[in-house]
Amino acid sequence: MMDSEYEVRTVILMTGNPEETEQLKQAVVEFGHSSVHVNNSADLKLALHQESAMAAVLDFSLDPVSISNIRTCLNHRPGLPFLAVVPEDRRDIAVEALRLGAHAFIRRPLHGDEVVFSLGNLLASVAERYDATRSFSDRRVIEISNDFDLVTPLAKSLVDTTLSPIDPRRNHIILGLVELLNNAIEHGNLEIDYEEKHKALTGSYFYRLATEKSNNEPWVSRRVRVETCMDQASGLITYTVADQGKGFDWRKLPDPLQGEAMQARHGRGVLMARHSFDRLEYNEKGNVVTAQVRVRPEGGRI
């Protein structure tokens, strides 16, 4: 018996030919999904507002008014992947569909193999990603070398596997993690202090300095360890970034918003990181930082 809370994922079909509609419905079923057929732009608009809609197949072979209405409807669900059905001899309509964001187009008359291939490609591209917030607990550990090129992709990956894709905090948290990871590499593992970094940046040799240290002992063998934990019981997502450096006295960090520190070239990154999370704490040594956010934004700060 199906769970009453199970939400069926649907593909919206807006096609004018009954035989083609049945062909598309059958293809959707074969991929394990459901479909909903709409006859006009008003019904399309309603269907696009349903969270269960994962993709669409839209007929661009209709009259100009209908195509204009499709364009308007898509504004209500930006980013929804869709296939466009276009006339065989109308390259201009195919181009217009792609301009509006179509994943691909299929030409009329529809052919079985092409329909299956195009629809399968579309559905594969929008396969629902793993959602850690639906688990009771999820803990992951990642180690990276002192490679700055890994920082931003890793930060994004950490957020992709802990936060909902529509969570409004995503970009702020990615930026906060980038700052923590960069600090772990340059100030932690590579032991480049703020003054040394400032001189290197001014002299345009910071990248060379960091690369040289990264390739020599004792720095080359050091790693940055990142642990993420999503715990439904506590309602918290925890990101822990640890380096293998000597640490620092985080208690003496100047407040960049006060007095002479406003002109300082360091401390601003940590301030940004603090504003990215609900809680941010260092260990005694200063080589491990723990950042936390609530599983969901509602409910206020920790």
C-alpha cells in the first residue's frame, strides 16, 4: 500500500494532438513518473504552481497567441525544465523555444525513439537530488589538500547536500564556508599570516607563495578536514573545518567595525562568516572552527 504522504512527481503535458499525448504519457509512465495533461494556458499556469511538477512537454506548434501565453506562464515557474514540440520546418520556433529555456526540442511528427531519448535525457537532468533534511541524521567527512581551486566547489557541494535548493540562506552559507576553508588553508596549514598575505597580494606574488609552500614540507602533507552533520533531533546542521596548523588566538581578533580596526585588512572575512551562520565557535587552539545553522530557517536564531 502506498504511503499516504508520498508525493507523486508529475510531468506536465500541453500538447494538441491526442495520439501524441498518449505517446508521451506512455513514455512518462515507463520512466516511473506520472503525467498531467493541460489544454490551455490557464490550466498550464495552475499546473506550474504545483510543487509536484518536475518537468513539462510544451507544444510550440500552436498559434502565436498560445505560444505567447506559454511564455507568460513560464515566468511563474522559472527554471522548470521542459521539452518543446516544434513543427518540422519551423527553425524560428525551435530557436524561440530554446531562447525561453527549453532543455531540448523534438520535431513533429513525433518518433518513438526520439521521444524516449529526449524525455529520458530531460528527466535524468532533473532527477531529485538526495535530501539530507529528510534523514534522521547524516554525517560526512571530507579531506582536501591545500588547493584553493577545490574551495568553492566543495563549499557548494556541502550546501547542496545539507540545505534545500530553495533555502534562501544558501548563497550566504556558501560564502561563509568559502571563507572558513580559505582561512584553514592559507592561515592554518600554510601559516601565511595577515601581514605576509597583505605584502604578497600587494606584490602580486601571493599565488606563487602559496604554491611554493603547498609543494614543500611541512606544509605539503597537511590536510583540511571538513565534517558535516545534519541532525533532526537537535534541528541543527553543523559544519566543522579543521586544519593542521599551529592555530591562532581567535580571542584577539579585532572587531572590524570598531575604531582603528575599521582600516585593518584582516578580520573582515571572519566577520562575514559569523553573519553567515547562526553560531560560529573556535576550539581552544584555534585550528578547528564549528559553524551551525538551523535545519530550517524558521524558529529564529540559536
